[in-house]
Amino acid sequence: MIGPVVVIVAGALVAVSGVLGWVGRLPRNRLAGVRTASTMRSERAFAAGNRAAGPAVTLGGLAAMVAGVVGLFVRGSDVDGVIVVGALAMAVLAVVGGIVGSRAASRTDD
């Protein structure tokens, strides 16, 4: 039961970060959002990168949350599989978002 809860909480944190970046409300920081050399070079680049990354990062967080909720209702060893799939989906979508966001930030002229 701990695994699904951890994945739900992690997914929620990632999804909130994605939404804040997507709508331009995530301030430049060293903890959340896409933090590459291109995004960290200015406020404008950080905002552009996280706006571009927002949809994929948000979807990744939501995928983990859904997997966690499903994991609460699955019995036996199937819980581990559901949790792994949700965590992997979140990781892959966060990486995709990071790549998209870094590329978007590098296109800003700062």
C-alpha cells in the first residue's frame, strides 16, 4: 500500500510542476521544472522552456497518479507491475518534456 501512495504523491508533485510551467507561473528555481543550461540562462528562457515542457510533464504526473490509484485496488504481485508502469510513464514523459523544453529555451534570444 505504501508504493501506490508514494507514486500518487510523486505524480501530483510532477503534475503541479508541469501545470505551473505550462501556464507560466513557475518561477525560475533550482528544484522544479526544466533546469538545463538553456533554460537557466534567463527568466524568459526558463518560462519558454517550461511552457513547452508543460503538457508532457503534466501528462507524466497524471499517468503516475492514475497508476497509483489503480495500484490501490489491485491485489498481489500485480501492484508492483502497475506501479512500475506508472513510474516509467512519468519518467519517460518528464524526459520528453525536458528535451522539448530545453530546445524551446535555446530558441529564445536572450
